[in-house]
Amino acid sequence: MRFLRFLFFLSASFYIHIGVVQANDSHVADRHRTVRKVLPVPDVMPAQANKETVVRIALPKIPALGTVGHEKSLEGIDVSHYQGRIDWHRVAKEGGVRYAYIKASEGENLKDEFYDYNVREARAAGIVVGAYHFYRPQRGVEANFSNMVSTIKRGDIDLLPIIDVESTGGVERKRFLSDLGEFVKKVEKHYGCPPMLYTGQNFYNKHFLDIFTKYCWMIAKYQETEPVLLDGNNPCMWQYTQHGRMPGIKGNVDRSRLMSNDFHHLFMERYKNRR
């Protein structure tokens, strides 16, 4: 009988041990189960930036103009009529920026009222200048193109022209991408150089993965961390705030930085013989 009781106790202990192990394994599996929550991505960029984040961004030391192309990070701004009349000589002297992208046109017929002034004064102050067109998909390719090229003359700018794309404008996705592709090619042919494209990080990851990969991108992301593009593309520029401050400019201004030490690939000059 003593031997039988021993066998019963041994069997009961074995089954209890198995039950505990299985329960623990189930708990571990549940604990490590990954649940992916998919959030909707808006079709437009955020209207507001996080002001607290902007304050914490450490700005790099800006080199003299003669060392452009040999510095890991260069600061720039992009402006429009929202900044009003800018004191460009003060920007150049005190602002620590070496390039400026200036709004030129939008959609089918809008020309920025300060475009001519900003281009003339910024270049006179020694700042390298680029220009951008705000693309309105619902206005069509030809209307956008005509307005852009009639406003931005090749002799106005030093840097690749930018196509600013922030919304589908309610256009169906397939047509949106097809029209934009046609527009980009027309701009490239007209200026004799590939344009740069601009959008927000979320908008890029929703609409542009593995598309337009041969072009430079300026990506807006108003946070401390650099933009992450899900197709592994590396942006040429990062617009990190729309609440920047700058001597010579009243109010807020968009600020950006180069993401590579190769600045010269953004100059139109290097493409002049590739027509």
C-alpha cells in the first residue's frame, strides 16, 4: 500500500507540473502577442506644430558660405507672403542660414505677391535661392504647369525648383499619381533639371512609397526625431518646424536643414548641359 501511495503522489505531482508549465507558456505567449493598431492618415499636413518640441531642437553650427558642401548640416528657411517684407540682409548677417526656398506660385493662377522682392533681395544678400510651386491637383496638370513656369524663371534661382504636394485635392488616387507624374516630367524638361518634391512624412508614407524615388525630397516632420520614410528613401532636406524664429523676419518661419553634406547636387548649374 505504501508503494501504491507513492506512485499516486508521483503521478499527481507530474500532472500538476505539466499544468503549471502549460499555464505559464500561455501567459508568456499572451504577454508577447503584438497587436498592431492602424491609425488613419490624414490627406493634409498638420496645421500646428508642437512648439515645445521646436524649442528643444539643437541647431548645428553654420559654416561660412565658402565651406558649403563640406558641412554635415546646413540650415535654411522657406518663406512666402505670410512673412511680409523680410530684411534679407539681416537674415544673411544674423540668421545663420545659407539657403532660402521662396514661394512663387500656387495652382492655376496665384503668384505670391512677395516673390520678386524676396528673390531679388535674398540673392543680393548672398543667400542661395530656390523657389517652389504649391501644386493643386484638382486644377489639372496644364494649369499648374503654366502658372509655375511663367512665374519661376530659370535665371531667378540657384537651387532645384520644388513642387509642394500636401493634398490630393479630392482627386482619385490613381489619377492623382498619374497627373503628378506627368507634371513632374514637364517641370524637369522645362528647367533642364529634376525638381525636388516636398510633402509631410505621413502623406509620403500613405501615397508615395517607392514612387518618384529618383527625385530629392524635402520632408516636413515637426518633431525632434528625423523623418522616417517606410520605403527606406532618404530625404535631402528635413523641414523640422513651422514655428522657427529668424532675425529680419517678423513672426514664425519654416526652418529646414540639409540631411547630407553634399549640397552641390541641389544646384541647377550642374544640370545646365543635360537638356
